[in-house]
Amino acid sequence: MSPLYTALLCTFLPLAAALVLVLVSPLRRAGLAAGLFSVATALIAFGGAVTLLLERWSGAATPVRETVRWLPHAGLGGGAHARAVIELGVQIDGISATMLVVVTAVAACVQIFSLGYMAGEPKPDFGRYFTWQSLFLFSMNSLVVAPNLLQLFLGWELVGLVSYLLIGYWWSKPSAARAAMKAFWMTKLADMGLILALLVLFVDTGSFDWTVTTSAAGAVTLLLFFAVMGKSAQFPLHVWLPDAMEGPTPVSALLHAATMVAAGVFLVVRAFPLFEQAPTTGLVMAYVGAFTALFAAVIAVVQTDIKKVLAYSTCSQLGYMVAALGAGSQVGGFFHLTTHACFKALLFLAAGSIIHGVHSNELSHMGGLWSRMRVTSVAFLVGALALAGVPGLAGFFSKDLILEHVLERGLWAPLGALLVAAFLTAFYMGRVTLVALFGRPSAHAEHAHEGGVSLLAPLVVLAVPAAGVGWLGAKLSGLYAAPVHFHLSPVGMVATGLALAGLGLAYWMFGAPQGGGRLRAAFAPIGRLARSGAVNARFAWGYGVLGGVSSIFAWFDRYVIDGLMNGLGYATLALGARLRGLQTGRAQDYVYVLVAAMLGVGAYGAFWSR
Amino acid sequence: MGLTGYLLLAAALFSLGVFGVVTRRNAIGVLASVELMANAVNLNLVAFSRHHAGPTGQVFALFSIALTVAEVVVGLALVLLLFRAKGDVRIELASELKD
């Protein structure tokens, strides 16, 4: 099969699956059958994506770009627009092939995981869930293979819609319904940036391609970045992401950790030629990204809900990616997207497995799971260490690459923020791991046990890339840019040192008095070092300060940033209340205004505009 | 008679329709006035079709007539429901969407 048809299959098979599930309601209402059907199509799509990547991997294939005319543009004025044609199509190159594999792989794992995780749901709801999962895969794939910004925008809006549907899966729960609304409106607000960027770009160049040279690059890229801030949860538009954890945990893994939130980063990677034309936007991105990385990491330290920790961690890691792209490193941003998708999906699914076993999200309800849920614990540990940046695991490579680029550009403040964030990342992941897996078992955790094979198989499968994908970095980056040669740079060593220090601090503070066994013995020297001498008091003081600062940040996030956004909402409502006097509810009054306006426009056209 | 005559007639019909839509209190009267507006437009379409000596306008007019019929069906159904709910067909009774 030619690459074009493979790509079309990857994209449209999930759509077909979703349509079948919508139209053939006996299948949808049958529950498990609907799930298996959806999983099968996702696996086929994954197979197609792997084929595409392997073709590129062997170096034989050239980029494929096939488009069809969608709308001919009938000359809006003269110049560049007169002959413009709006196209839809498929573009397969190193970037989209890699992204396709990431998306379909995580989606397939998540769907298989959901078979077990959602098993307790009523059958019709189970079918509904998988309908939307398939619809999501179609939306995301159509975004990934898009040959221009317009089609990317279509996919972008579709994933936003599916995100809303899946966050609000438990729609009868008020908090879930509210969270879904919040996510929808926050990202919609940001999407205004994308559509405005498209307009500016089209007016300026008569094209939606990202390869064009435009004189309005600054405006276009700033507007695009506004959209990215919404979708990829950058400060201050990140407030929807932690709330989005109201959705089922596999949904959080797929949409709100690995793929959909990365769409913003993917947009920048795609439109990189445009961003290269606007150095100022890059600077803004580097600062916003680095600040988000630090800010979210600080908040993650004090969260008590395991999913909230991971959610803020996602914010923080997205900040890393944005900062890398801002520093002009396409490879750094995209590679971190790839590695992050692997280990964050793994972490979320492992957290889902833990929640399934313990029946609670609260860290204090866990503990001692190492001996009760061994497979899940090992998977979680691998993910946590990869995220923390332990040498050899995935996160280490991409983080090192990003820091090196930021240093090269001489962006000192972002570099500092990112380094501190690396320390905090290791610390909060160490905390979660030690408390949940090795801590004193709570009453809830006493009877925790592993779920079925559909819960465990995805963990095992995802643990492999989470541990090893870093080693493929040079080859993967070579698919779309000059291959990067990984080497341990000084700044990388500093970051690794900070990460190990973070883990050590976490061990010193939360190190388990029971459970752990061999692992605890391995970490013991670090713990002894931390415990020794007079540093104790200072550490305790330091943690007090850290906790205080963290709480202040969390408070700031909850009341000031959220409040600002809510205030915007209330202001709109108040304005509406004032204006509703104009609304009489009588159709005739509206027609009256309509006619008057029409006459006004007609008169203007007839008399004054000449 | 040239194009102008038809256009003037259509404009007059349209204005009468608008006047009716805005002032009639009876819902059926409003519907009838909407019909008048639609037919003024159809007249324009046919007149231009004749003027340009092409079939496009007539085809459009046929489409438009078919659509208008469908619209009237919906409209009359609404009036019927309004009558059932309120026992009257005065249009200002249908203003609950305000709240």
C-alpha cells in the first residue's frame, strides 16, 4: 500500500469505527463488543502508522504530500488571493509519521486499558465511551497528517470537542460537567488566537501553508502561541487542565497527558518555519514555557491527589517543550513530546491501575502497594524515574537536549527556572512513588490487588518505550532535521545531579520505614547522607519554606488566576444582564430592528459610500 | 415592460410583506406576510432569469418555492401548537424564550 493510502487508512478507519458505533446502536449498547471493535480499529491504525514510520526509518521514502482542492477562492480583491485555492490532504514526513505512531500507540494502549478499567460501567455508557475514543483517534490523526494550518485547525477543534465529551463522561456528576465546560471554554478562548492567526496569514499571503514567508510573522506567531497556551496548558491559561482530571483516568492518560495537550506543541513544531521568522515570539515562548515549568512543578509538590500531581507535572513538562521551541530547538521540543508521551501515558495508566485497586485518588489512602501490586508498581517506578530524568531512561535524553539548547541561546533566566523545575520534578515524583508504593499501607490499601490482564498488558507495553525511547533520539531526529548526537553536556550533568538530589531529598523525607526492601537498601546511602549531621534542621526549614511557597502558588492559582478567569465570566454575565432589557422575546421587535438595519446598510451603500 | 417594472413590483410586494410581518398580531397573518416576501424574491429571480436569458434564476425560484412550502408547513404546525398551548394565536403570546 502506498504511504498515502496507509495514512488515509490510519485517519479514516477510526472515523468509520465511530460512525458504525453511532449508527449501529445494538453494537454500541452491547458494551464489550463495542470496545473490542474500537480496539481492533485502533490496532490496525497503529500498524499502519508503524509501517509509515519504518518506511522513513529505512531512509528510502521521501516526504509525501497529496492534496485535493476543497474550496476554490473566488478572488477576494486582487493580488495573492486571486488564485488561492484551499486544500485538504495528507502530509507524511518524519514529524507526522513519528507523531502518528505516538498517537496510535498510546491510543491503542489506553483503549485496551479501558476495557478493564471501565468494565463496571453500564453497557450503553461503555459503548458511548469507545465511540468517543474512536472519534478522538480520527480527530487527532487528521490533525497530525494535515498539510496546512487550515486542516490542522479543523482537527484541533475536533479534539477540543472530544475532550469536552470525555471529561464530561460522568455527566451526571456536577463537578465533571463543570470541568468539561471549563476546559471547553478555556480552550475555545485560546482557539480564537488560532483562527485570527489563520486570517492574518491568509490576508497577508493568500495561503494557509506553514512554509510561506510572511511580513506579518510576529502577529501570526503570537496569535498561534496564544492558541498553544490554551491547548498545551501554559500559564495563565492552564487552569482547565487540573480540573480535566474529573474524566476517567485512561482519558487523562490519552488526552490530557500524552497526545491532545501536546497538539499545541505539535502545532509549533509544524509551523516552525513561521516561528523562525519571528524571534520575539520565540523569546516570549521561552519565558512563558520556563515559568510554566517552574510554577506547575512547585504546585505539584503539595498536591495530595495522585492525578492532580500528574496533571501539574504535565503542565510543567509542556512548559519544557514550549521553552525548547522558544529557544529555537525544534528537535528538543518534539523529542521531549515523544518521550513525555511514553512515560506520562505509562504513569497515568499505572495511576489508573492503582486507583482501580485502591478505589481512591488520595495519596494518603495508598501506601505499601509495592508488595500488593507488583507489576503496576514497577511500571509506575519506571515512569517516575523516566520523568525525573534518571540517566538512561527516556526523560533524561530529551531534558538534556532542551537544557543544552536553552543554554546555547544564553537564556539564563529560563535555564535557571528549568533546572529548578528538574529538581522539583524529581522531588515530587519521588514523594508520590515513596508514599504510594512504599509508604505505610492505609486501610484502603490493605486489600488492594492487581486488575485483569487488560489493565496490566498496556503497562508492560508502555514501560518499554518509557525506558528505552531515549536511545532512539539520534535516529528519530534524523527523520526531519539534522540528526542530533547525544552526549552528556555539563548542563545535563548539573540537571542530572539536581534530579538525583531531588530523589534523595524525597527519600530522606518520605523514605519508607517499612516495605521497600532491596530498593530501600539501594537508596539508603543517599538517605544516610541527607540524614547526617546538622543539615537536618536546615532541610526541614527548607522544606517548610518550599511547602509554604508551594501553597502560596497553589492558592494564587486557585483564587487569583482562576478568579481572574471567573471574573471575566461574571463580567460577561453582568453585561448580558444589562443588555437583556433589549430582548423582549417578541419576534416582531427583532424583525423591526433587522429591517431598520437593512435599510440603514442599503442607504449607506446607495448614498454615502460613493 | 422592462426589468424595472418587475423590480418595482417585487420591491412593493416585499415592503408590504415586511410591513405585515412587523405589524400583524395574528400568527397566521405573519406567516402570510412572510410568504409575500418570499414571493417577491421569487419574482426577482424569474425577472432576472428572463433578463439574462438563462435558466439559473428559474431553477432557483423553483427551489425557493419548494423550500417555502416546507417552511410554511413548519410554521403552521407551530401556530397549531401555539393554539393548543394558549388557546389563541396572537404572536406576542409566544415570548417565553425571553426568560
